[in-house]
Amino acid sequence: MKQTVRIVVTGSECTGKSTLARSLAEHYKVGFAPEYLRRYFGEKNGVLTIEDAVPIAKGQLDGELERERAGDNPIICDTNLLSSIVYNKHYYGNCPKWIEETILNREYHHYLLCGIDVPWRADGQRDRPEAREHMQSLFRSTLVLRNYPFTELFGNPEERKQQAVRIIDRLLE
């Protein structure tokens, strides 16, 4: 039986993560685990605290588990708990233990770090265009520190998709 390949599309805000995740899901004819924070942010009227960290992480994880139950291969995740870790440490100075422990029990085969070479767009949730480089460096350094396999993708949406497909196809072989 073939191993299920788990792919995470990650990066700082407004880097084309959702666009790439959707495009990859269409390419492989699977669903994808959407970024749960978007829905949660709307439900909380844009006001979040550290108490929201675990519910957001659990909602994100539920989306992944749904794709697993559906039998998707590859499983495409529009972010994962790594984003929770990076943003919680950035905004609140720490990250709940549950999130840190849970990510250790999950296997992800490759992270696709979306570069910041795309235009930033305000939408009410995205709040720091001037901090893109800093946030991107936090994602990059966290991936390196944890020794997670990743590739930073640049270019237009089609170029990013082509780079990602080459990586995923190799993992599916």
C-alpha cells in the first residue's frame, strides 16, 4: 500500500498559500484542508487572544483529519500547526503546550514555503504588510530549526504550482 503524502503550504500572510493549495488539490483531484483561521477570525469578529490558539489549531487539525478520512493522497494542507506556533510566539510570546506536542505526533513530508514576491492585499485579517520579511524569516527559521523538509517557492501562481507538482510527484513515486 502506498504511503499517504502530507504536504503543507505555509508562509507569512498574503503569500498565495490558499491559491496554491486550491490549485494543487485540483491538479491531484483531491480536497484540501483550508486555513481554519480565516473562518474562526470571522466568527470572532477579528478579535483574537492566546485563548483562541488551541481552538484554532484544533480546527486546522480537524480539516487535515477530514482529508485523511476521505482517503486523499496527497493530503494538501493550507497551513498547519506550524503556523499556529509561529504566530502565537510572535503575537503572544509563547505557544500552548498542546500545539507543540501535537505537531510532534504528525508527519508532514514536505513544506512549501510561499515566497513574499507576490503583492500584499489588505483584507481585514492581514495586518502587517511592513512585517512580511520578518514574518517570512520566522517561518523559514522555524522550519530549519525543526529540521522539516521545505522548499521556498517563488514566481507567479503557475510557476509555483509547477515547482510544487515536481516535488509532490517525487514524493508520490
